[in-house]
Amino acid sequence: MDHAFWLQRWREGRIGFHQARVSPLLQAHWPALGLASGARVFVPLAGKSLDMLWLADQGLRVLGVELSELAVKQFFCEHGLTPQVTHTRYGSHHVAGPIELICGDAFALDAQALADCSGLYDRAALVALPPELRAPYVDELMARLPSGCRGLLVTLQYPQDEMQGPPFSVPEAEVMQRYAPRWELRRLEQRDLLAQDPDFAARGLSAMATSVYRLQRH
């Protein structure tokens, strides 16, 4: 990952990827996964996503990892939470109630760090990575999650030559190719974003869609 790029975006407030509401796709499809109360959900490249609060409100424990210390601090501050902070080889751990955010590099997490994560929620991680990093993300980091882990993956599809990522377009064929060896994968829904958000059309995009997949680790 280009650490400097992401840290600079947070410093400059260029965080258009941050949503000011909980993802409708998360709310629509997460309940059907049937995770037990108290299950731990891994959220890679978490930023300060409101989706983490929603997951916690469902009775789940959240383990997020985020490179930017500024993002981590903003998350807790904006929601009136005072985390306890400890340090390990993975980074600084900020814990408040059922939410733990590790300020560190997601790729540095090993199987021990993820051993009790029976859930996964990826809305902004895979699409944040260029093609050369998507392979190690799936083949290495995702492979460290335990068998039986299940969750949701959200992706974007648009003509890549019409906009420079991130976020990047990740076509369904690539999703299937990368995840199929270790994961059971099923697309649950696809939504047209161009009709919902004219800003994308204003940026010159001729098409923009989002897809949500159900994942389960073999």
C-alpha cells in the first residue's frame, strides 16, 4: 500500500469515500448472514465508517484496522467515545466497548490477530487497492481469516479508463477469480449508482454500479 498517499488524503480531508450514513447494502443483506450475537467482525481499511457503529449495535464485536491515526481519532471523537489504547506488534489498539480499531497496516495482521473473526465486512478495502495489490490482499490477508468466516464484500464497476482510482473498478470476473479458490461466493445485488448520484456523471462516467457479494470461507 502507498501509505503516504492515504495519510495525505486524511490530512487534507480528501475523504470522498467516507459515507455520512450507514450503507443501505449492509443494512439490507447483513442480517441474512446469521452471525451469533457477540461474533467478531473484521473490517479492513475501516477509516471512520459509520458501518462499524451499526455492526456494534447489532450485538457484534468489531475489529477494524486503519492506517491513519487521524481517522481513528476522529472516529472515536465524533461519537463521544474514549478508547483505551494499548500497543502490540500490529500497531496501536483503540478499544471502546465492542469496537476495536487497530491503527496500523492491514497487511501486517497475521492469522493469530484474526483467529476469532467469524465475520468480514469489506465495503471500501478491495476497491481502494490497485490491481497489483488486490492479489496479495485476497491471497494473503483474506487467507488468514478462519474457516467458516462469512460476510459481505461490496465492489464498484465502471469503465476504468473514464476515471482514475481509487476507488477502482473491480469487475465480477475478477472477484470470482480471486476469491473462488478459498471462498464460497454469491452476488446478492447490483445497483446502478449513476442514476442515484449525478456527481459521477459530472466526472465523465458513462456507467457506475455497485455489487454486494456474500462470502464464506471454505
